Amino acid sequence: MHAACCGGEEGFDPGRRQTLDLLAKGGLAAMLGGVAAGLPQMARAQSDDVLRIGYLPITDATPLLVAHAKGFFEEEGIKAEKPTLIRSWPALIEGFVAGKFNLVHFLKPIPVWMRYNNNVPVKIMAWAHTNGSALVVGKHTDVTDFAGLGGKQVAVPFWYSMHNIVLQYALRANGIKPVIKAQGEALAPDECNLQVLPPPDMPPALAAKKIDAYIVAEPFNALGELKAGARMLRFTGDIWKNHPCCVVCMHEEDTAAKPEWTQGVMNAVVKAAIYASQNKAEVAELLSKDGAGYLPAPAPVVTRAMTLYADHPEYIEEGAIKNEAEFHNGRIDFQPWPYPSATKLIVKAMNETVVAGETTFLEGLDPEFVANDLVNYDYVKAALEKYPEWKADPSVAGGADPYTREEIFKL
């Protein structure tokens, strides 16, 4: 099942893989702490003008991959190497910190931790996508809503993730208490036990009944549906309207020292996001292992993950989609503007979400300050003004000002 989505591990050191998996299972703080501890100092990005992209094999990376595949970087005069597929968040973080990559996508809480706990000069430059995640339950369960997750085991990709934030919001709203207990420890009927699993491990764990549900980015939900008998419980974008998940990140030094180069990179990323928004089926085929091979997942899995949504009657009938008539979004959408309101919400929610590990870096972290300090709005806004077609994506805020919105949660 892992091979069906993510391929093999050729060229990857087994000992290193074991260490990285262990760090990932320990949560984001432990993961990053282990990476940072192995570095004497935070290295700067390589000083030449070659674009080096690192990414995980998930649909969150779509704009970076499409920009390379369609030649958008070259059109901006940017020399870009072939993107490097990385199979774990720890390795991608380490590569970025060490200067191996100067353009990456990270789960949004990752740069928050990097900048304010480890003083890494990382900048969020844009959103990579909106929506694109879901909660699926095993066919061995009778779970039909979040209240049914009481007494169940649920996997999240990292403690500090949008997935954990949305899941715990929904659990609390349904009278279920999120807890972190050892496997096998007794659960009360109103407790839902959470654990961290790397995304590729989730579908096989569900099929083996080691967990009852998982919440994660695509294409692992689609893979679970097609290969593990998973049933879609709820799309996250149907709860938090047009939420961010992965964001596009660069080194702050590059953005300050090379403004023309940085603007060219962001122009290409924005153009790619627009292209993906307008051509989801084509892009799914392009990125799959049956196309250009950026993602090791087969085309049917990636296509389902990017296109199957409100036109699938079972999703409506089973309650996986309840707010589409109001939200008007898709399974995954692509608009790059990093709404400050969402950054503020995430910082606040990180303080309120149950996690394992050390969280002292969050104490006193002001959401308003983070929204202004962590994110660079200048380059992406210039690119959006150059390519106004971005406003046609369904995840762009309506009204007179497309750059401002109110965050909406609705079960």
C-alpha cells in the first residue's frame, strides 16, 4: 500500500529513515529539536541564483512542481534544478536549514516553530494551497460523526498541524475530549486518543485496525479510500472555510539580498497556482507517476484527491460535505495570498491544542506580531497584481477587498 502511493526507498539510508520516523512520531517539537541539535549553527542558503526546491510527495507541493514542469521559472529568468523529493518533514527541514534548498513547502506551524524557537530566519512567502485534507474512518468502525470518535484511536500527521487544530475543534464541539495516552490504556467513552503517524503509515494502519481514523493531507485520504477501505467522514475545508495547510517558504536573506530574483520566483509560483486552479485534472495527471512523475502516486489516486468532491453524491449523503453550498470550495484549491487572519488564528490555536512535548516557545507569542513578522506579503502581492486571474479561484475572499477575510469555522 505504501508503494502504491509513495514508491520504494531506494537510495535512502535505513538507519537515517528509522531516526527520522522516530522524530516524526515524537511530534513536531521533538522532531525539530532533534534536527536542530545536530547542527552547530543555522546555515545560510547557497549564495548563487540557482533555485533548489525540496518537497514532500503530497498535493500540497503542487504550485512548486507545476512552476517547474510548465517552465514558469525559466520564463522569469530563473534557473531551477529539478525538484528534490524528500520523504519526511525532518529531512526537508534539515535540508532547508543547511542551505540545500532555497524554496520549500512546510506545514504552516513548522516555520512558526523554526523562527521563534530556533531563530531560523525563515519567511512564509505565500500559501501553497487551500483545503486539501480530510478525516477518514475505517470500515471496521460504525463512526458516522465526530461524536462517534469517543473511545477511538485517531492518527494525526504532527502535533503542530492544521489537522490537529481542526480535529480537536470538532471533537470539543461534539463533547469529546482529545487525549494522548499510551496505546492499550483505557479510554473513557468521551475520550478520543490521538497519536502521530507519518502519512504513508496511515492507510495500512487503518486497514490493519491499529487505528480507527486518521486526518491528513492528500493524496493519503484518496489512497485510503481506494486501497484501505476508508470512508470519508469530513473534509477539513468543509469545516474551516478555505484553510491553509502548507505554505511556500524561503530564506529571509534571499528575499532581502535578491529582490528581483525573489520576485521572479514568486511570479512563477503564483502563475503555477493559477494554472493548477484552472486545470486540476490535467495537473493531477501531470504530477502523478503516470505523468511527469513528481508524485509517486498513480494518476487515479491523485486525480481523485484533486477533483472528486461535491459532484460525488455519496459525500453529500454521508455528511462528508455539508457547507459546499455556502463555502463554494473544492477538495483542494489554489490561491497564494497568505491571509493574516489565518496566521493569527493558527498561532492562537497552537496554544489551545492538546499536544505532546515542549510548548514553552508559544508562551507570550503574539498572533499579531507573528502575522507581521513571519510573513512577507510584498512579493506575492506584486505577483498577484500582475496576474489578477488568481481572484477566480473559489478560495479567494469575496467582497470589495480580496486581500482581507474573516475566518469561518462551521460544523
